[in-house]
Amino acid sequence: MKSLKRIGLYCVVVYAAITVGLYWFQESLIFFPMPVSQDHQFQFQTTTEEVWADNNDGRLHGVVFQSSEPSRGIVLYFKGNMGNVGHSEGIARIFLALGFDVLSMDYRGSGKSTGPLSEARLLHDAELWHEWATVRYGKRVRVVGYSLGTAFASHLAAVKNVPQTILFAPMRSIEDIAVERFPFIPGFVVRYPFRNYQKLTEAAGTVLIYHGTKDKVIPYASGMALQAVLGEDDQFTSVAGADHYTLPFRPEVLDHIRSAWRHSL
């Protein structure tokens, strides 16, 4: 009997330790930053401009990829959870080809951006970038999110009346994915729930979602679940055979984006 009690106590202690560890160190499971020095010079083939946005407890850095034609407006591109803006040029070219400037920014702790992390801070940072863009471009601001970045794109679609939003490989929520991967952990442990399904119910503009059926990073089923909250003018596109990394560059995706955005205001 005593041995059973010891085993039970041991299991409780281990479970509590794992739960506490996931609560306090989950940033290391969600974010994979690549910081650089403040004087680092990114190398791009496109003409760019470095821009900054000050928050209350740090400083945010971004890069504007500039269209070679008179700009139709700007796309705010919220990238995934890995690397820094030095890896954003490939996605930027999709929208440069349509005549848009593209702003890609680093999240706190990555690239040249600084400041402590929290869900509320990151969502507020996204709003700061939208405010920066509206000062320069007026209402000609569109939003694109990829993977984790769809959380910030969905947030802006909900709170800033964005006319056009594109989401590549979005999740229904980080909370759902965390519970699926760690089913023994209670949902309240997740400090970065990023509930896209709630945000998209409030989106006033048009939302286009693309998700590859072979995505092993953000499960296809998680993105597909967002169909339930899309409006009549929104669209979910299933891309057969596309994985997480090839999705935005698939010919059928590029053709669809060109068709949807080429002539719209």
C-alpha cells in the first residue's frame, strides 16, 4: 500500500512539474527567434527601407520592401515563428508583383526588435504597425499572415476593419494545438491561446484562407475548422499536396491571389 502511495505521489509531482514547466517556459515551444545586432545590415535583392515603431517597453523593427511601380498600397506581412525579416523577401515578392509595398516586421526578441513577450503585447504591436501603415498609406492597407502570423493578421481583421486579409496555413487556435499535442495538460496553462476562430467572426473585410493538405506543422484540420466562422464573401482554399513551406508558392495559390487582388481597390 505504501509503495502505491509513493508511486501516486511521484506521478502527481511529475505531472505538476511538467505543467508548471509548460506554463512558464512555453515561449521556447512557440517562438524560435533569430536576434541580430542593432547595426546589422540585412541583404535583399529588392529595394528596402528599415522602419521602427516604439512600444511602451521596447522597440519594434521592420523592413518595407518597395514596389518598383507606383504603389497600390501596403501589405502588412506577419511571418511565422522562426527566423527574422531577413527571410521575408520570398513572400514579399508575391505582393510586390501586384504593385504593393510590403512591410515585414520582427516580433519582440527576434531580429532587431526588443521587449518582453506576452499575447497582449504582441497583439498590441500588430496594432502599432497598422497605425504606422495608415499614417503613410491611408486606407490602402491589407494584411497577410503565415502560420503563427495568422494570429496577428486575424486580430487586425477583427479590430481594424481591414478590407482584405490573406491567411496562409492558419490554426483554429494555438490553444487547440497545444491541447492536442499535450492532452494531459489543462487548457488554462496556455498563455498564448491565439484564438483565430474568435477573431475571424468579427472580421468585416474579405478573408482568404489557404491550407495545404500535407501540412505537418499546422494540421490541415485546424485550418479547415475556420470555415465554420467565415462570412459569405470569404473563402477557404484547400491546396492538395502542399506542405507548410511550399503552400504560398504553389501556382494555383498564386493564380488565385492574382485573380482576387489584381483589380480590387
